Amino acid sequence: MSARIIHIASNTFREAVRDRVLYNLIAFALLLSGAAVLVGQISIDIERLVVVDLGLSAVSLFGIVIAIFIGIGLVSKEIEKRTLYTVLSRPVRRWEFIVGKFFGLAGTLVVNTFFMAIGVFGALLYVTHKFSASDAFILVALYFIILEFLIVCSVALLFSSFSSPLLSAVFAFSLFVIGSFAEDLRGFAAMAHGFTRWIATGAAYLVPNFSALNIISAVAHEQHVSAQLILQNSLYALFYTAMALCGAVLIFERRNLK
């Protein structure tokens, strides 16, 4: 990775911190701590399930919101402030700018997830008083959540490379919602006929399959996660992210910034 990309990524990370993005950790910690106290009084044997389900869902929700609402402004904000012209006037290529912005936002979300993961394990320890072997799969669920963030970051950058922030937010959020039901969409495509089947099948495989990355319920119920699924989801997420980034770079390279 070139020094220019690293510099852009570090600046993006610092801007995210200055925008108080990480302050959502405070809200998350309060929410999870309160939930842990309440869950401990609900019933025996479901404390772990509720805490893991609630905690991982909160991590995913907070991260997706951050990825979308910061990702859509990474390009437009630089254009509005006219700082983009200063950056590109230096020996910085447009693709380096996009890739640097992506890594900066991705780094912010990884750090965010790390601290929120501490909150999840802290609440889990509070209600169960010990860790079990199945709790290791919580780390796998967190890893899949980070893969979701990478896809959302790249998609948000793709839309922001040619659209306004408002439309980019609508497109990115809609794609996330549809992708969360990708398996259901594929099931519908299998039952459809004619032209509808072709459209549904194309849409099912074009949108990111977030449903395959969501194993929160399985982990909460202490189900095993296979190494094959981890490998498949990793390759899929990295491939989709790379394709979305390539699309963002191609569009941004041809965009008239005047």
C-alpha cells in the first residue's frame, strides 16, 4: 500500500473521530449494561441468548448506520469544502483517494467494533459469570459483521462517487435491506416463472447477500459455525467489496469535478 493511501486513510480516520462517530460507544455501553441487568432478572437459562443476540445486533446496527452516513459523505464533503481539488493537485491519483477513504472508514469501523465487542463480552460475563467454549463463535459473528461493514463501505463509496448524499443514503440503505433478505429473494426467484424469474434471479445475485453473513441467531443458540462457511463468506465479502470499489474508482476517474 502506498504512503499516499495510508495518509488519506489516516486523515479519514481522524475526521471520523472529530465528527464524534465513536461517541456511539457510550450509548451502546449504557444500552448493553442496562439490558444485562434486566436480563439477569427475566428467567434462568436465557440470559446468554438475549445478551448475545441484543449485543451483536447492536454492534451490527451501529456499524451499518455509521458506514452508510459517513461513507456517503466521503466524496461529496471533500467536493463541497473544495479540499478535494487541493488533494488531487498533489501527486495523488483519483483511485488512491477512493481506496484511502475506504480504508480510513473501514479502520474506523473495525476500532468501533473492537470496543463494542468488549462491551458484549463484559455484559455476557456479568450475566453468566463465566465463559464457555461456544462463546468463541461470538468472535466469528463479529468477524462476519466486519465483513458486512466492508461491503457497505464500498457500496456507499460507489453511490457517493456519482450521486448526491441523500440519494446515496437511500440507495445504500435500500441495498442493505434487500440484501438482508437475499435468501428469501432467491427462494422467490426459484418459484417464479418467465420474465419475473429472470428479474428476481438477477436481483438476488446482484445485491450483496447479507443474510449469509448474519449468524447472530445461530451463535446466540450456541450452534457450531463451520470453517467452510467462514472461508466462503470471507471470499464472497472480499470479492464483492473489491468489485464495488472498482466500480467507484471507474466512475470517479471519469467524473467531471469542475
